Amino acid sequence: MTEATDPARRDVLGPVVGAFDAHEPPSRDLAADCVHCGFCLTTCPTYVLWGEEADSPRGRIHQIQQGLDGEPLTGSMVSHVDRCLGCMACMTACPSGVRYDRLIEATRAQVERRHSRTARERALRAAVFALFPYPNRLRLLRGPLRAYRASGLRRLVARTGLLERLAPTVATLESLTPRLTKVPRPPRRVPARGPRRAVVGMLTGCVQSAFFPDVNAATVRVLAAEGCDVLIPARQGCCGALSVHNGRTGEARRFARALIDTFTGTGMDYLVVNAAGCGSSLKEYGDLLRDDPAYAGRAAEFAARVRDLSEVLVELGPAAPRHRLAVTVAYHDACHLGHAQGVRAQPRELLRSIPGLTLREIADPEICCGSAGIWNVLNPEPAAELGDRKAGDVLATGAELLVTANPGCLMQVAAALRRRGATIGLAHTAVVLDAAIRGLPAAALTD
Ligand code: SF4
Ligand code: SF4
């Protein structure tokens, strides 16, 4: 039984009119902002892939409007909503300022509550949400994954294509898993090197801390070198980004309250985030908890302190000298940094400040690489197609190193490059800056 058919829940959620019940339906006013100009169409990855109006931003907004006007929530509408990557390229392209992010999040929350998924879909989503938002559980996977790699089984499985045939989703997860390095957990407080210029809290993240601890270690070193006291509370939970992007609003609010509590009283000037998807959600906490009398004010105040790492570093200005790093870099805009947060200039400015580094632009930078949180796990085939397109555009730059600011993008593009047998290096912006500050050779990034 879904919440829509449960009479007890209907009292709480209000009557169903068309596709939606009365509990936080998508806003009719926001949907009406769309003037159907179509400027967003060519930036939408699903429209680029399939050329279908129903899989474009304009088409999805039209379906939401139809749902508000009385059309029921059909399987067809759910599939077009599910296929949206939530990349927000349409918001960058839209001259009318349509808040597609709010429309799709409200619609997804209704879908999650009111639509009956198949048993397979339910099982897959249950597994994903029992694992990904819990860094301690993700860390438990590191040992078995390392053993799998060391055994040589990965090469055998890749050669035979067995996993793809048996279980495409497991194959996707396996292909996305990065090379796992052992890095000690950062201490709770790292003092600034030299005069202190700011006190920053640091979000360690779920996937970032489990699979990219080297990125967190580099982030801490760079912040300290630039004059920041870095506070890293030990028991940080998930920020709720995956949950809110997938319509699990109640769960996202629980994560958000807990994270606000974790950082309350630390005395931080900023909360620094080095994962684009997390940063975009954290900046929206004020909206997420707007109806919670105990947290609304705290959430807005908390959100105002959130900064992507590149924003903080540019705001502070460089203090630590950069050594020469002779490397050609292609910078990939993670959607939740570029489109959702509008942070494009700062990472480029930081990279250009490194002597010897040459920056190259990737064609069609607005098109998503296909990672999109867990979209690539739920939709492995189109995600691989988008990953292959991005990998081709990256290789066309001739760069030796791909740099981006999101763990999902790093895993997605790395998997696509591996499929092509390409050997380009991959690194987070923090790792490149750290190498320049410490005077490491370019080979430390490209090998
Ligand atoms: S968020 Fe991305 S995938 Fe979804 S409609 Fe907008 S451009 Fe298309
Ligand atoms: S660009 Fe904006 S106004 Fe135009 S169709 Fe797309 S969402 Fe609607």
C-alpha cells in the first residue's frame, strides 16, 4: 500500500488532486514561470540522448503542470521524472529563471510517496539508501574491493563481460570504484600554518571519505597552508544530498538537522565542502527546513556559511607560495558546482594561479557526464553513454590530467576512460593545489 491509498496517511497528506496530494506539491506558480521557449533543450542530457520532448526540461514542466491540472500520476510521467539527472543545466540555460530544482524535488517527493515501484526497483533503491549515506558502511567495502582488485578477478570479469550480462547495476558499481588508497583519518583540529585568517569546519562526506580520503587529506593541508584552522568533527553523518535529490525529503531533513547539530558551537566562520553535490544541498538547508520552527533560523544561518573549497580559497586570496607544476589540465565543471552553485570561475582561477600549469576547456561543458548522484547506478546504460561522450571530449583536449571537484564525476569519467583504455590522470582541484604548494612533481598526479 502506498501513502496515497492508505486512508490513515490521506488525513495527514491531504486529498489527492490530479497527480499530487496536498502535502508540498510542486508549486503551480513556479511551473507557470516557464514560457516554453525551449532554450534549455539542447543543454539537457536526456534530450540530447533521446530527442524526446517528454524527456526535456520543458516537457517535464508541462507534465508537472498537467498533474497539477488533474492528470493522474501515471507510470509514463514517473519514468520521465526518474530519467531526469537533476543536473540543473536547464536552470543555467533558462532566461526566465525557472526554479526547476524546486519543481523536480517536490515532484520526486510525491513520486516516492505515492507511486508503487516494482520489487526490483524497490530492492535496488533500498540497498543504495542503506549504503551510500553511511560512510562507515561504505568504508567496510574497501577491504573486499581491494582484495577483488588484487586477485586479478577484475581484469577477468572485464574481459568476459560476465558481470554486465548478469547484473548491469552491479557491473556499474564495480566499474565506478576508484583505486583505493590507505590514508589515515584527519585529526579533529588542524591549526593554520602561519597567521590564522579563518576558522573553517570541514565536511568529510560519505563517498569522499570512504573512497577518496586522499582528497580530504589534501583539502585539509591546503586550507591549513592558506591560514585556516580546520575543524573536523569526528561523527559527521550524511548531508542528505542523495536523499533530497531522490525525493526522500523526510530522510534528508533528519540528516540536515543532525549535521547542523554536529557543527553547532564549533565557532567556524565557514563550512568548507569539497564535493559539489553536497555543497549544493547544504546551501539549500534554509529552504529544506523552512517549516521546522526549531531549525528554520539555524538552518538559514548554517547555509549562509557553506562554501565550496574553491570559493573560500578565492575569497581569502593565496598566502602559500605555489611551486611550478608543468602539466596540461582539462577542467570539468561538476553540474552541482557549475549549474547548481554557479561556481565556475573560482576553480579555474586557482588552477591558473599555479606556475607552469596550462588549462584547457572541454567541449560542451554544460552537458552532464552521467554521474548525477546515484543516477548512473539506477540508469547504467544511458549513464555509460553520457560518460563515453564526456571521456571523448576530455581526450580531445589533449590534456594529461582531468580535474574536477566531485567524487561522482571522478568515478564516472574514470570508468569511461578505462573502457577506452585511456591513461589520462584524474584529480580533484584540492589535490592539484596541494601538489603545487608542496612542490610535488607533475608525475605525482598523472601516473
Ligand atoms: S535537470 Fe538536467 S536532466 Fe533534468 S531536465 Fe534539467 S537539464 Fe534535463
Ligand atoms: S528555458 Fe526556461 S522558460 Fe524556456 S522552456 Fe526551458 S524551462 Fe521553460
